[in-house]
Amino acid sequence: MLGYLVTGMSNRAIAMELVLADETVKSHVRSIYRKLEVGDRASAVAVALREGIFR
């Protein structure tokens, strides 16, 4: 899921790609925020790229 955030996909686009409900994607994204200790999408992407979590 983090890879989709890094590529700039919206929650709705991710949901359509993975055949999930929008709310399921939102839940996963919130979990990613908690694990990375960030508060928003841009910060999550920045941490993922800076820490080499996603290339």
C-alpha cells in the first residue's frame, strides 16, 4: 500500500486498483501513518523515501 502512496495515487484509485472499499484503504493508510509516526500523506512519502523503505 505504501508504494501506491509514493506513486501519488489517491485513496479511491488505490481502492479501485486493489478492489477494496474506500474505508478499508483509509484504515490501511492510517495504520501506515501510525507506524511511520507521521500525520499526513506527504510526510509518509517523505519518510518512506528518506529511510529507503520504498525506492
